[in-house]
Amino acid sequence: MASLGFGTSITFQSGFFANITDVKISGITRESVDVTNFASTNGWKEFIPSEMKDGGELEVEIIHDTDDAAPVDQDSETITITFPLKGAESTGATYASSGFMTNYEITVPGEDKITATATIKFSGAPTVTAGS
């Protein structure tokens, strides 16, 4: 079932709060390991999946509060994304991971709201919980 993003929230263990306008989780990767050798069939490279995985990053577009400092100096903390309810759910699905902010970019347009884009690097395995 398709879902709309309206109602998505993000909770930071530190209590950091922002009015969110866009959320993007990207860069979740698993490398390939080249195991090509002199016996590889017809010169075709061969690969196996790495055991190591990268949890990627969270990019959050927010309405910037000019009274707040960019929290890029905070330690790793648990960040939980709660998605909107689907159907008859009473609890939305969640995606939680340890992470820390690596970038905070403020945009000040002439005739629109001041926004910021915060980038959080995830560390370790995420915990995904289905809505219920």
C-alpha cells in the first residue's frame, strides 16, 4: 500500500527538535568483493557480497530557527523516524539507528522561509519496526 509522507516525525535522543519538510534516507550500501582469478570463466570478473554494510545517511530538510545553533558538535545518539499511520494502524512504522550530524547547511532566500538541510551519518545496524 502506498503512503503519503505527511505526518512523518523524527525524534532525536538529545531532544533536538525541528519543523521537518522533507526526509531522505540514502547511501545504504553493501560492497562487492572482487574474487576474479586466473580460472575465471572466459575472462569474466567474479564477485561475492561483502559481510560489511553501511547504514547510509539521513538528510532532513527543516525550517531553520535563527535562534538555534547547528548541533553538529553532538555525540552519536539514537534517531528514530516514525512514519504516518497506514490503514487501521494505531502505531506507525519506525526506522531507528545511532547517528551523528555531519553537515548543517542554511538557506536564506529573499522571499521565502529560511531552511536548513541537516545530514546525519548512521552508524551500525538500523532497527525497523512495522506499524501495528
